[in-house]
Amino acid sequence: MIIASLIILILPLLAFVIQIFFGQRLPRKGDFVSIFAVLITLGVALGMLVSILMLNDSQFMREAAFTWLNLGAFKIELGFLIDNITVVMLVVVALISTMSHIYSIKYMDKDPLYHRYFAYLGLFTFSMNGIVLANNLVSLYIFWELVGLSSYLLIGFWFQKDTAADAGKKAFLANRVGDLGFFIGIMLFFTAVGSFNYSDVFAGVASGSIHGTLLTLAGLGLFCGAIGKSAQVPLHIWLPDAMEGPTPVSALIHAATMVAAGVYMLVRLFPILTPDVLTVIAYIGGFTALFAATIAITQNDIKRVLAYSTLSQLGYMVMAIGTGAYTAGFFHLVTHAMFKASLFYGAGSVIHAMHHALHKLKDHTIDPQDMRNMGGFKTRMPFTYWTMVICTLAISGIPFFSGFLSKDAILAGTLAFANHSPQHLLIPFFGFAAALITPFYMLRLIFMTFHRGSKFPKVYRQIKESPREMTIPMVILSGLTLFLFYTLPQINPFFDTGWWFTNLIVARDTVVTGFEIITAHEIMVSMHHNHLAAMLLSVALAGLGILFSWLMYLRKKLSPQVWAKRSGFLYRLSFNKYYIDEIYERFIYKPLLKLTERVGYIDWDIYDQRFIDGFGRVTDKLARVSGELDWEGLDKMIVNGIGRQFQRAGQSLRQIQTGRLQNYLLFALLGIIIILILQVI
């Protein structure tokens, strides 16, 4: 297992190095290097999954570590932690990364930076695998930041566009805000426990080395990292703008890598989260689920609809962790990776077809991502249509699809949470309200894109199905949304304890939820008791959402324009994303920029120019005065004056020294005469 994990970690990094330095000179710009590397990682990860399924051991764990830094009192060890959660996540990352690599062959064809794009994909995969395999908080943080760097490079890949460059910077900076809290949380645990290793931190919490308010603050710090990476309110703003990157990047970020990192981290560190932290997590996750869903219903950009859908589904996962149903949250992470990646591939397929059609027509006035410019593509793009329909049914929570299983488990968890803590009835309301809205906006996307008549017949006639390099990943992932793959060995889509996740992904420690300490088994029992009610209510709400969307966008019995007009201010709020960006611009960005201008004024105009530069000017004047005194007084008058006197004396004495013998005899005789006269006197 350790060797297999090393292979999975190193191969994408090796592909990145080869691509970034030599890709431009390799055949096909080296894309086969990256694809071959991720295919091997997928094969190895699947082999690991088969192994743990055959073992069927919920306590399976392997760990290996080495000393990275040893300063005596301060020591850091890095290593791998491999258990059931790790292996399942490795398969998810490897699968989605492989599909994105294959899909990109045609989608990114003829891009001038084709080799660099595949290099960045390899770096992204390496970084995410590092997060999954980490056995300590330092490794987690290192790879956490590498994922942030990779996302910046990929989101802003088309940096020649201002919107793409700005989106990359926005993602990077928004995540830095969350990562600051994340770092503080990590250091609080290290200060109290004296180790970064997961097992040591868990043991330290169990022994009371860190407890009470400090433990709650440390847990909230960790959650800040998840708020940034998994785009929860209020740091959700970067994810919709991340659509500026290539569509395969959107699929990779939204499905299995960057946004999943926060959820995975919370699942991994779940046993050390206090009841207060979990309650905060549940509310933020639930609010994000409903908040994002209400925005998605009015968006017209096909990728932006899916972006807000991702925000909503991430909210579901985070809410599940907060209610104690972390197995359901992790289960939804896995199922969501399949159908959301396929949905993004489908959106990319439609955009790709639109681009080619508009290029042939030489028409650059039509937005290829606006669903209002589409319609009737069902017959022109059958593979894309059916895969997107299947995945839409999955995300809508329709029976016999994976989303039904995982979403129902989450909703059952919210009901169980409310039963334990009746004052928190708002949590299940968030979940079930989002369950009503999700099928509405997803079917809206399907009807506007693939049904109705086309607004531009000339464009419609040029639309054709995408090449197989793009359709094969869509077919594979849409097939994996069937319930069959998640209920083995007990095939029953209505029996919540049938999934193998329940048997494999369980806590090894006592866990907390609500306002009391309960075990993982008690959580599962409570969820099971609420499963039937959650299932019936969610299916009814999903059906209602589908019916409403069908009547409005397919049958035309309800007019979207009339309903938008009736909604008035509410519609404008949703369409303008609740003006969150504008609020941040006015109350955060601009005040901070003004503050920096004031600080800059104090630093430059007052401190530098008046104080530092003024002190320099005074010093310069003093130096000039001192120089004048030194030169005019000491040098010229005293030192040079004495020198001049000696020079004159020397010149006078030089007149005596003529070199003539008779002169010297005369001077000697004169001297003798003077001496004799003096003696006589």
C-alpha cells in the first residue's frame, strides 16, 4: 500500500516536470506523458480499492513516516496515512483527473500553450493526492497551498483575457483569507499537543491537552480553511468566477480536487471537532446549500448554473459533517464527483459545438455559453444530451441514481440532528428547501439547452456532436451515477444501510454531534430511523421541482418572464447574486484600498518624505557645514597654512644650498667669525 501510494503521488509530479521543461519539443506536445501517468495512478488506485473491499475491514490502516526536520525540541515528521477513506478518495481523484486529461485532448486542441496546460493538470493532481495521503497537519498545509497555486495557474490559464486573469487572482486571494484561519488552527493544536501528526493530535484531544474554548477556536480555524477551499459563504465568491478557466479545469476543480479538499479535511479531522464547531459547520453548510441554489435558478450562463450548483452541493456535504452524518457527506462527495464532472463535460461539449458553429459562420456576436442562445440540441448532440439527463436526475435525487442515495442520507442526518437538538430545525429546512430548488434549475438547464426551438436556426444547423475523446468520459461518468455501484453487495436502492460506504467509512474514535457525545454507531442508527421520512419528503420535493420546471420551460404553461416580474426584487436579488460582490466591493475592497492609500500617504509622504527624508536633509546640511569647517578652517587655514610656511622656509633654505664649495667655505668662515664675536662679548 505504501509503495502504491508513492507511485500515485510521484507520477503526476514527474509528468509535470517532463511537460513543463520538454513538452514543447515532444510529439503531440507531450500530452501522452501526462495521460499515461494518470492512467497508471488510476489503475493503482483501483487495485487498492479492490484490496480494501476484499478485506472488508473498517479498521484498516497503514502508516509510514520519516523525520523531515529535527531541531531537538522541535521535530516535524512527514508521512502517509492509508485507510479506507484515503483509498476511496484516491480513486475519485485519479478517475476524474484521468477523464479530464482525456477530455482535454480535443477540447484544448491547437491551444498555443497545450503542453503547459497538461503540465498544470499534473501539478494539480499531485497536489490533491498529497492532501489525501497526508498523515499530519504540516503535510496537509503544504499540499493545501500547492492546490491553491495549481488552481491559480489553471483558472487563469487564458491569462491574455482580463476576466480569466482576474478570476485566478480572486480565487487565490479569497483562499488566502481562509488559509490564514487554517494556519492559526493548526498552530493552536501544535502548541497544545506538541505534534502535527493526526494520531498525536487525536490522542492529545482525548487526553485533554487541548479542550474547552481553545479546542473550539482551533476547530473553527481548521474550518476557515474549508470555507475557502470548499467555497462556503462568505468566501464562496471565487468559485463562479473560476468558470473563466477551460471547462475540463472546471470539472476537475468542481468535482474531485480543490473544492473537495475542504470537505475531505473535515471528514479526516472530524473526531476533534467540538459540538459548537459542528453546529457552526452545519449552519454555514446548510445556508450555502440554499443560498447558492436560489442564485442558480436565474443564471443564463450554462457553466455558471453548474458553478452555483456545485456551491449548493458542497453546502450539503459540509452540512452533513456538521450534523454528524459525515459518512453521508463523504458519500455525497464521491457521487457528486461523478455526476458533476460529467455535467461540466456536457456543458463543455455544448460550448465546444457552439464555438465551432459560430467560427464557421464567422459570427462573434453570439455568446456561446448563454443558454438563451441554444435550444433544440437534443437531436444534434444525442450523447451529450443523454449523459446530461442522467446526471441531472442523479443530482436531483431521483431514485435509482447515486445522488438519491447520498442526498437522502444527508437529509436523514439533518432530521436526526434536529431530533437530538429541536432548536436547530432550520438545518433540515435548508436541506429540504435546496432539494426542491435543485431539480428545478437543473431541468431548466436541460430544457433551455436541448429542447425548445432554436433561437438561431443558422447556428443550430452547424451544431454537431463532440468527438469521442470528449463523449467517452461523459458516458463513463454518467454510467457511474447508477445506484448499482454504491449499494453492492446488497442491491437495494431504498435501503440506506446497504452502501459499502457505511461498512468501510466509520469512525475509529468517539465523535460528537449536536450538544452531546455519541458514537458513530448511534449516528447511523438515528439516521436509519429518519431515513424513510427523509426519502419520501425529498422525492416529493424533487418531483415538485421537476414538475414546475417542466411546466415553465417545456410546456410553456407558466411564463418565466411573468414570474420574474411578479418576483420583482427577489428576482433581481437572485439574478445579481444578492449583490455580494458589490457589497464586498463597497464595504471591504474600497475601504481597504482607501486604508492602504492612507497608510501609504503616512508611510511615503509623512514618514519617508518628512521624517526620513527630512532627517536626511538635516544630516546633509550638517555634513555640508562640517565639511566647510573641516576644509576652510582646519584644512586651509591650519594644516595648509603650516604647510605653506614650511614650504617657504624650505624655499629660502634651498637658496643657501648652491652646490658651490667656495660658498660653503665662505659661510663656514662667517660662522666662525660670529662665534668668536659672541665669545668676546
